[in-house]
Amino acid sequence: MQKITTFLWFNDNAEEAANLYVSIFKNSKIGRVTRYGDAGPGPKGAAMSVTFTLEGQEFFALNGGPKFSFTPAISLFVSCETQAEVDDLWEKLSAGGRKDRCGWLQDKYGLSWQIIPTALGRMLGDSDPEKAKRVMQAMLQMSKIEIRGLQEAYDRK
């Protein structure tokens, strides 16, 4: 069992969100769904909480009502090896939500994600500060991160 688990507060669509996330990421599954009974406070049979795993990371989702909503101050950072993976996750997770800058998006539930190619970290960490600076400047102009554009900035003399 994981010692620290990310807890996500949804209004009333935790089960729907968990099912969407599990459908997008490989090596993912729904765990336990706890449903309201006669005692409430939600409608009998509706999901109260859902546990799920995405790529080995456990999450707990609660239908806690409208008191709290997500903020970009907390986001899920996804490391991607290829542009195809970036493209796929970018489109699937932003559907019905919002595409932001520098690899950030909000899904249709308001949860923020960062879809980031691992190449970005390698280039930004280069020992040549001019290369790293050019990559940073290129990234700041992007919504979805494009590895080719980063590489072009990195290679520029």
C-alpha cells in the first residue's frame, strides 16, 4: 500500500472522472467504489468515493459536493517519452476542458495536468546556459509542448 495518496475532491462526478482517467492511461484500474446507502447524504446508489490507480500511482476521489473546486496550484505532472504520447494525452485530457500554456491543461472536471516530454528536462538541464535559455524561450511560446520545436531551439547556434 502506498503511504501517501493523492486525494481529489469532486462535486458529484468522481466515478465518471476516475473511469475517464483509467481509460486514458495504460496500467490503470478502478479499485473500490463506495456507494451511498439509505443514510445518505448523497442519493442512494451514487458513488461516494472511488479509488483508482494510474500508472502505479494510487488516487482517492470523493464526491464531496460543491464546497471546494480544483485550482492550478496543484496539478498532475505527466512525463512523456514521445511526441505521440504528448499529443494523445493532450487531446484526451483537454477534451471538454481548457488548453493552457507551457504544457498545462485543465480537464473537463477542472483538474490541472502538465503534459511534459522528458526531453524538456534534459534540454533545460544542459550545461550550456545558452542552449537551456533558448529551449526555455521556445517552451514559453508553446501551448502543447512540441519536442521538435524544443530541439530546433536547442540546436540553434
